[in-house]
Amino acid sequence: MSEVLAIVLGGGKGTRLFPLTQARAKPAVPFGGKFRLVDIPISNCINANFRQIYILTQFNSASLHLHLAQTYVFDSFTNGFVEILAAEQTFEHSGWYEGTADAVRKNFIHFRTQNPSYYLILSGDQLYRMDLRDFLKKHKESGAAISIACTPVSREDASQLGILQVNKNNGITEFLEKPGPVKDISDFKIPAELRQDKNRGGEYLASMGIYIFNADAMENCLANEFTDFGKEIIPTAIRNLKVNAYLFEGYWEDIGTIRNFYEANLNLTSLKPQFDVYDEEMPIYTHMRNLPPSKMNFSNMNQSIAAEGCIITNASITNSIVGVRTIIESGASLNGVVCMGADYYESEAQKHLNAEARIPNVGIGKGAIVKGAIIDKNACIGEGCRIGIDDINRTDGNYGHYYIVDGIIVIPKNAVIYPGTVI
């Protein structure tokens, strides 16, 4: 399927996911205990046998680049690759990416060498599982120049999304970007011919920010100064070209805020998660760390996930995610916690130095109680800490060694929370 070139948009600074994006690009944010957000679109591509994939990014791309280099190594017979294209200076342009469309335009010099028939545009911060082969098949059958993946949403959700007006043949006739909660958009309701019982009550079709362009249509659509697909390129294309809607009925979540991120993670621990990471037909790929299996010593785990390489001793863990290499000491308790784990194990010599400096070890210390929080990688939670237990009314802000965002306590990467601290 070399006719398809996949382009994953890595996003900008990721300010709405700060402080998780303080030291990494948004697609590199850990998810589900062992994955990264970028693994989702790449896995969808690999499952569809689309193996020529570029990732466009420009902020904090070092950890993302390392993850991709360690994870996606194709053999010489596949002609596949996963490569980062970070913003670069050339004789033609010297600035940053000014938007999603501008990022694609500035990299045509790289894309044209692959001579694709179709461009597949994906987002690097969404959670979904889509049969991209079917998407391409329907695009070809429609005879459209562009196809846009869309999903049914409620009027409330439609306020902050791009809403599509479609006819009975799935042709898109109009596009409205973020109409807000007040504007009358009744004309944009899904036509009766397209409504199905499984529309999940959604009356409107929202763009997922996932597109297929014919190669010549992409060239023509970007032969201007427009910088953004959603705000400029797509509305203009609808007026001038045949643009088709591809209706996606599965689970889709835009991981745009800390609240979205937190809830999407914890949903993985439910009895019937909306996003199933145990699907063998369409797996989610990630870095193979060759870690030992997790070990539970006299612990109670209820509706929780523990990634590989963890050691959990005499702890109580409920509705939580325990990331790779997490060490949880005796008497600790986690409830509604997304713990991203650690990048390394501390040696006995390092633990001895920590003890002399009165610095807690990486992981969750003895008797620590944590509720309703996100703990980023390599965080040191000291003995007897109480996090999210005593303060019911949480005010968003930067509190030095921790943050509160969307009412959720976030312990940043490499943070040290000293023994006995109450947050």
C-alpha cells in the first residue's frame, strides 16, 4: 500500500496538556501504563498496512524521536518507515510551522519523493481504533477529492468541534468550525437517511481531524497562504471540490485537556472499557522493553491495570493505572490514580545516597495515600504523603512541586515529594 503516505500532526506546544508536555511533545505523553499517544495513529496505520509514516512536530521532540527510533524499525523488505520531520530552516522558508496546513506545505519536498497517490492526515493526540483500509476504500468509491472522517456528537460536544453538513449521499455541503453553545445549528443535524441506532444519540457530525486527500488535490489546496486545515483549507475545499464524509461509529476521544487525558486513562480500567487494548486483530504497538512481569506481594488490586516491571508490596490499588517499573511500598494506597511509572530502576547504591540526602526513592513510598491524581514519570513520592485526600475544593494553579489542572492534581516528571507532605 505504498500509494498512501500517512502524516501524523504532532501538534504545537500542547499547552492544554501542561505540565505533562513541559519536557516532551504532546504525542510522546505516556498513556495506559505503557504506551505513548503517538502509538495510537501509528498502530492504526500499521494495522492497515500503511507503513510510510511521517510525524510532524517542532516542540520538545527529543523524547518522541527516541521513542520512535526504539520502537518502529521495519525490515528492508517492507519499504516502511516512521520518521520525524521537525521544523527546519531552508532557503525557501525559515520560520516555525504556523499551523497544520503550513506544516504539511513546508514538507512537500520530502513527501513528493515518495510519489504517493493519497495523503492520509492523522492527529497525534486522539484515542480511537479505525479500519483505515475501509476509509481508503470508501474514499475511492466516492470519487471525492477529499474524505473527512467524522463521528456523531451531541449538541454540547458540537460547540468545540468542527461540524459538517452532509447530504443523503455523504457529500459534505458546509463546514462550521466551533459554533459555540448558543448558535442555531439545527440545519447541520444528521439527515434522516444516515441516522442509525448506533449513532449513540449524536445529532451532529463532527470532523475528527482525519483526512484523505488525493495527491493532486492536496497540492492544489495548499497552493496558497492558508495555515490551518480545519479553519481554512477544508471550508475552502468544500466550496470548490467534491468532499465526502466517512462516518465512524466507534469510540473516539480527543485527548486535548488534562481532564480528557485522566478520564480516558481510567476508563481503560473499567470492566468494559470503551477503548479495548486487548484487541488481537488490531493491536496497539509500542516500545518492547523486555521487562520482567509485575510482582504483587500481598496486595489488593481492584479494577486496575499494572504494566510490566512493577513491584507492588502490601498495597491497596483501586481504579488506577500503574505504569512500567513502578515500585509501590508497603501500606501505600492509590485510588483513581494515573501513575506513569519510571524510565529506570534505582540501584542499591543510589537508594543509599537517597537515604543519606533524605530524598525518597522513585515510586510510591510506605504508607503514602494518593487519590484523584496523575503522577508523571520518575516521580518520588515520600513515605506517609497524603495527596488529594484532605482538600476537597481544589483550585487550579502552579504550586511549585505540583500542579492542579481541571481539578486534578498533577505531580510532574522527576518531581520529589518529601515524606509526610500533604497536598
